[in-house]
Amino acid sequence: LLFSEPRQIRSDEWATGTPMIVSQEKLGFPQINNSIGKGQDMSVLIDVPTKSWETIFKPQNFMFFILPLEMAFSFRWWFMLALLLLSGYLVLRLFLPPPYKNLKASLLSVVLGLSPFVMWWYAGGTLLAISYSLLIVFASYQLINKVKTSTKLIFAFILFYSLVALALTFYTPFILASLFASVFVFLSLQSKGGLSEFKKIISIKNIFILAVSIILALAVLVLFYLQHKEVISLVMGTVYPGKRIVSEVPIKISDSLNLFQQFFLQLGGFTKNNLVNQSESSNFIYYSLYFSIIIIYFLFKDFKNKKTDWSLVILLLGAAVMLVRLFAPIPTNWLFKLIMMDSIPKTRLFIYMGIINVFIIAVVASRIGTEKEKLPKWVVASNMSLAFIILIYQFRIFTSRYA
């Protein structure tokens, strides 16, 4: 340990996951660990290494079969963050124009990867769900837009692999939320050249390769299910996550915007006295909120010029859909049941908003960097004023609760 101090939170890692990893290493990484109860199937756990075919789709566990336990554990721990930063970078750089697009993409991927929500929920089911969802976006976009068949096949394999690896993270709330957000990210990305760009998707070659990738992924997952259907049915029969009933009570807007609380989650005493725990209290920092005036200006300018920035509109639509789920004072379970998200606790859906938020920033940054005319001074001044007012409001939220 180089700095900071160990935390009690995330006990499902240090009190469950890590002992299982150590047990696996001592026993030779069996698929069924007979030292746990009457024998536990370990291959359904994302962070636990086993000598079974599923490990092919769990690259974070590869080093357990090569390196000493402590080094392999460290590799697994940091691989998840590295993959998140890489996947975020690969998709973000497709949104951003030169100059410095690599630098901008790197910085925004760090904004996503080092968000409080990601750090306090640090586990395979969190980081890998976002990572593989973004890799699905990246692979799908490249597959559709590349010309050479050999190149398309490379990205088809990445798509196939990412689909299976995402499913095997096995935490449905984060899988569905991340994947649904990535649908809007993909649509936004594909529309950057105009709606005519969607015609590329319907070429016979693209449809065939996409279909083969998806069918192969489904075939692997069916095989996984058939081999582990007993344990899967047991999990799906429990309240967590199988039979969960989610309250229709909306989240308070003030809870979502409690920015300054995020800076105090490091203080164990603060959390113990005021909150449930750091994970449940963590959130993303919604930077796009501070660009509200600029976003409205772009939308109004496009309307005035009879144009539409579909890339921005689609992301805003994606955000609006989830804002209804989070804050609408009306029942929405019936609506979100259509996309299997009715059983996801609303606080888990922050992961969706965090993904959408970063890509809204990317689109705004791309507009600011390529606009032929500079932003009017009144727009800049108004946006700075609104951002300052929002910060004051967020500070008041914090002080009214904990001062």
C-alpha cells in the first residue's frame, strides 16, 4: 500500500471475492470448489479464476495461471481500470475532431474512469460492464464504416468477444444500464455525418457480419446457460437480482446533484454518521450540466439555420429517457419493463447517466472546437453565470443537510 488507507466498504470484495481467489489458487483453480459448502460453481463469478472455458472471456483473470498470486491479483485489479480508460478513449476520439483529439479523448476517458461512482463501486461488474459496452459501440461502428472485409472481420470478432464478456460480468443492473446508454452513444456516433450515414448499416455485407457476430455470441451464452442453468436459476429466483421489486418513488433531484458530498466520502466518520455507505452514496459529476446555456445555444442556432445536430440531439434524448425514469412523479415500471429495466434500482441507473454525460461533453467540445464563428460573449458569460449558480445550489444542498 503506497498511500491512503484500507476501507471497510466493498466487503463483497475483501470478505468474499479475495478469499475465494486465494482458495482457488490453493486448490489449483477448479471449476467446482469443494471447500465451500457442498461445492460451489466458481465459473459464474466474474472475478474468480477457474480452469474452464469461460475464462477465455475473462482476460482480467489470465495472469493467475502465469504470475504469483499477489502479482496476478494486482494485474486483475488494475486491468479493469485500464480497459475502461482504453475503451472510453477509443470511442471518445471518434467524436472529437483535431487538433489534440487524442489528448481530449484521454482526458474525458479519465473523467469517466475516475468518477466517484466508478471508484466506490470498483468491481468487475461495474468497470467491465462500462468497458465492454463501449467496446461494443467501437467495434460496431468500425465494422459498419470500414471498407475492407478483412478489417470488418477483425471488428466482428471484437464485437462477438465483447458481447460474451459483457454478459459474463453477470450483474444485470449494470449490464442493461450500460448497454442501453451505449445504444444512444452508437446512434449519436453514427449520425455525426448526418442521418444518411445509417444507410451503411443496411448493406448486405454489414448485416450478415453483424448477424453472425451476434448469433455466435448467443450460441456461446446458450452453452454457458446449459452448463450452469441450475446455479443461474437459483440466482434468478432470489430477490437480488431476480425477483426484485423496485419502488416507483422518484429520486430527489437534490440527491442526484449533491456534488460536494462526493468529496467527503473519503472521511469514514462522515459516512458513518450521515450515510448508508460510500458506494450507495457515490455518483458521477455531471459536467455537462455546467454547459447548459451553450447546449441550448447550439440547438437554437441549428434550428434557426434549419439544421439538426443529430449527434447532440440523440444523446440529449437518451438523457431525457432516463431522467423520466429517475425523477418523474408517475409510475414508469410498466414502460421500462419493455426493455427489462423495471427491476433495476434507480440509484444503479446513475451508471447510465454517467456514460451519457461524458459523451454530451464530447459533442459539445467537438462543436466548440470546430465552430467557424466563436461563441458570442453573452453566451459565454451567461453559461459561466449559470454554472456558478448551479454550484451555489449544489453547495446549499450539501450545507443544508450536513452543516
